[in-house]
Amino acid sequence: MRLFEAILAANQRQVAGDKTARIAVADHAGALPVAALTCIDARLNHLLPDALGLPEEQFIWLRNAGNIITGPLSSTMRSLALACAVKGAREIAIIGHLDCLVCKTTALTLLDRLSALGVDRHRLPANLVEYFGLFGSERQNVLRAVEHIRSSPLIGSKVPVHGLLIDLKTGRLESVVNGYEPVATTAQPANPIFQKAERTLDAFAQIGDFATNELNLPAAKIGEAVKTAHDWLHKAETVAEMIEDQIGYQAPTAAKPIPPPVPKSAEPPRIARIKDQLRQVMGPPTVVKTPPKSK
């Protein structure tokens, strides 16, 4: 039994009532210590690392708001790389948690709270969802973080990267990504509208109920988790069609000329409000320049 298989087994015994269940550290010395990224939520303080059955000295604990990784070369990736290279971590775990307050915070709410602290909107990055890494699903956030780590040049391919979710009430762990399984290689869609659609999916979740209610969009399609490349593409297409058909907020492609903007006076009030909110959260649409034809 490998380390994280033993961790999940020990956790199951804990949840069943055996609060002393631990892994046999000596049996997994070659896989320890573990570097874990979790949220800053104080409710985790009394759960970890006990819920994993690990002693504190074998648990390198990294934390940020929402256990978010924004890219393969982000500041959090630097810390994970140092945890492996300097502190000797042999395996990595992204541990998200249910009832995440970051997940429940919309970008518009964040703007209001930052404003109350004296932070001006014009001093913030254009795309708030992208910069702050806001997300609409704890599971999808874990999947995305694992993907960033696995694609990072800072982490060697020999380091398993696991994804977990923990229930704050029971301490129960759920495996989201098995780091011992081979990484599936999937081609990313090249069309810029699909690249924009993934961020738009989160943008709708972060705007809150306003856009969903105004457009009568199916909430299940907006909030459900993306587990495979096929699911991702399907959701991207769905959201792109919703935007194009209902509010016209579309990332222009190289194949199509950029359509002239519709005058605000000609737009229904609800459409204008939603477009303004999308632009406020996501920034201006991505403009893809078509290279000049060779003569």
C-alpha cells in the first residue's frame, strides 16, 4: 500500500470512530515528508495533519486563500518547488475543503470589500477572476491546481501530485486526483473563444445570482465540475454559446472580424447591466490579431 492509499485508509478509520488511526511512518519513509497546499481557513487548524494520519514533522504546510495556484510559475509554485528541493518533500497534495468562503465570494463582493478598505478599482488588475484565481467549484479548483503543478517546469516528474477535498465537519477526505496514476495528455483547444470561455464560466459563478437569474441560465451547467478534457470543451462551448446568443460578450477570433459594438442605447437595460458587470470582473475582451499575409 502506497502512502496516500494508506492515508485514505487511516482517514476512513478515523471517520468511523477510531480517532487514533495513523499511518505507519516507518513503512512509508521513502515517500515522506508531504508538502501540502491548503486554504488559510482557520477551521482547518484542528484537522490537519491529523486527518491524514501524519505527524507534524512529516507535513510541510503551505497555505493561501482558497488553496489557489494561478499558473505553473506562480509564487505558490516557487514555494512548492523549494519545499521539494530544500525541505525534501517527496509527494505533494492539494487539499481543498468544502464550504470554502473564497468560493462563495463573488468578484463584485470582493470589489465592494476592497473598496471599503480604501482600494481603488482602477489600481487593480483588469481581470479580477484571473488575478485572484476566483473559482465557482472547490473540486474544479483542486483539479486546476494539480494541473498547474504537473505542467510546471519547477516540479520534477517523479513527484506524485495528489488532489483531495476535506469535509470541515467530519474530517473525511475525498480523493479527487490520484497522483500515482499516469498523467493523461490532452490537446488544448486553440480557438481563443474556448480559452476565454473557461474564465467566463468562473466569471458567471463569481458575479453571483444576478446574471444567472437575469439570463435564466441553468445553474447546474455553470457550476458543475470539469473532470475531463471532453467535459471542459463541452462546457466551454455551452458557455460561449450562452454569451454569444444572449449578451454578445465574445472573444473575437482570427477567423472573424471584430464586430462593431452595439450602442448601449439600443441594448435592453438588463443586457447592458450584465455586460458592464462582465467587463468589470473580467476586463476587456481578448483581441486576437491576424498576422499579415505573406506576399
